[in-house]
Amino acid sequence: MTDVDGPRQRVAVLGSTGSIGTSTLDVIARHPQRFEVVGLTAHQRVDELVAQCLRWRPRWAVLPDAARARAVRERLAAAGLRTEVTSGAEALCELAAAPEVDTVMAAIVGAAGLAPCLAAARAGKRLLLANKEALVVGGALFMQAVAEGGATLLPIDSEHSAIFQCLPEERRSWDARIDHLVLTASGGPFRQRDPATLATVTPDEALAHPNWVMGRKISVDSATMMNKALEVIEARWLFDLAPERVRVVIHPQSIVHSMVVCRDGSVLAQLGTPDMRVPIAYGLAFPERIESGAARLDFGALQGLSFEAPDAGRFPGLQLAWQALAGPSGSTAVLNAANEEAVAAFLAGTIGFTEIHRVNAATLEQLEPRLPVPPTLDDLLDLDRRARSLARALLTQRVPA
């Protein structure tokens, strides 16, 4: 298929005003004959969503509450736009599963993205997964929904997209070919900072990522390397590998996006500039390749590629990935909930940077998931609520820096 052959792919962008959402729309704008935007959703950025609706004229727009939805509905109606504006978690799921939607870009941050991701999977959509929490929280339940719904699951995180691009399309041959996976991490803004000084880190310092332009929550996760811990969990489910076969290495240049170490010792890697439009374009057009808008690598200008082991003293949260995967079912959901609460508190200025790890580790240690087998979505959401409640209680227990 070329950009002018056949019907356009109808795309719903969940989380359209965030960094992944806006990058997705940038790629789509380069291929108007190939893609049609039929749905957009946002959380708080009402002005941005209105501007996107005026630009893309989607059939649906979804917001979290009725008040914001009413405000957007009135502004779009005044502009003569007939976009149907709805609100709430159920409306998100309805959009994700709508027959008029072919492709869902799942870019909602956090556990809030699990329900619409499940709805899209069960409806057999082409699901571009930028919401790693769908797998961190949903795990086997989510992968079962993908299999039973016949969905096409395409990872958008740069690391998981890189691995996916290095593997054959036939999933059944993956285990026989792979020795282990290596997720690369930039090391964030504190890769060389004295661990003894991390307690005084400010939100502005944590948000200053050296390579990537990302949202606030994921930028803090990159600074603590909790983002990489969540990606280890995501990779375990995406590629159906034992946790010990997923490893992490720091690669400050963010050029090698991840690697597959094969049984024969060969190493396959995907390289590119640090631009999320590359994996987004790959997901949108798979199995074809289309223009992403990203700059090309200039190998003559590269100063070198370096790799180093993560420093456990500087990044203690990384090990929580394997600890949670080794724990009772639901432990990864507990870790995710605690981290979301702790990062929000750090960004609000109510706890210090190193307190994030204390809260995450303590919540994981103190809360026994006790999920039924298999769990339901309601079971997982209830566990998420319990973990958040415990994490919030732990946030009030201050310890010396």
C-alpha cells in the first residue's frame, strides 16, 4: 500500500495532547492520504484538545469529566464543528472499541490507560502501545485479551519497538532464537551525579533529560530509572521471556535503542536518533516503513557509543522490577501504583527525590496482593486503589535525608 492506495487507516489517539500524542499527530500529518484521525482524548489540556479538534475534525473527543467535556463541546459548536464530545472512563473504552476505529494509539499515562487498552485488545484493534502500565498492571490479563481479541499489538516504547524490529514476525520462534534481551537506558540527568547529593534534587533538575523530550512523570521515572524497571516488566510480557532474560545497560548517547542477544552469540540492534516519531511511524505503517520526520543518523559526526552497567547505589529502584516479577501475582501493579503516587508527590514538592524509592520499596514490601487466579479488571483496579492508599500513608512518614 502506498500513501494514495486504498482506504485510509482510521486512528484514535488516546492521550493526544501529551508528548506521544502530539508526535503521533505530527507523523499522521505527513501522510494525509494514509491516515484519518477519528478520535482524540485529553486529561487536562482543554485548549490544546480544542486546537487539535479544529485541526483534525475528529468524530469523537473524550475528556475525564462532564465539566471539561461541556466546555469543549460549547467551543467546538461555536466553531461549527460537529465532533461528539463525551466524558468518563466508559467513554474512553467505547472509543477504543468503536467499529469505526481501526488503530488505537494508547498514550494515556499510568494505570488509567489499562481499561481502554483492554477494550481495544478485545475488539481486535491494531493497538499501538505507548502505555507500558497496561502490561505492568494488566500482565497476563492484557496479553490474554490481545490473543482472544485477535488484536495486532505493536510496542511504541523505543526500547520495545527496537527489540520487535530485530525479531522475526513469527512469535513462536522467538524463544528458540533469543538468549536474552538488553534494554538500553540513557542514565538520565543524574548518571554521573554523586548519590550522596540526590536527596537535594529539585523537580526542575529531574525533568531536564539530556536526550529525550518527554512528559513530566516519565521524565522523573527516567531520572530514577524506574522507567527502565517498568520497561523490564513490560518486556517480560511482550516477549514472553523469563525475567532473568531481560537485562539493562546504560547507553548515554541513546542511539542504540535496545538489543537482542541470540543463542549463537550474535547481537541484533536497532539504531536511530532519539526521536519518538521513529517507533510511532513504524507502528502506524507496520509492516511498511514511512517517513517519520526524524533526523537521520550522521555516523561521521558520532563521537562514539559507550555502555556501562547501572549503578545500584544511584538507581536502587531498578532492581524492584525483578523483585516485583518474582513476587505474588499483582506485585507489579502494586509497584506501579506506589511509583505514580510518589512521583506526583515529588513533583508537587511534598517529598524529596530519594523518598520516591523509599515509598516504592516499602509499598511493595508491605502490601500482599492476594489476587484471584485469573484476576479480573476490577480485581486489578481494586489492588491499584489499595496500593495507592498505602503509598499515600507512607508518603506522610518522613525519614531523614
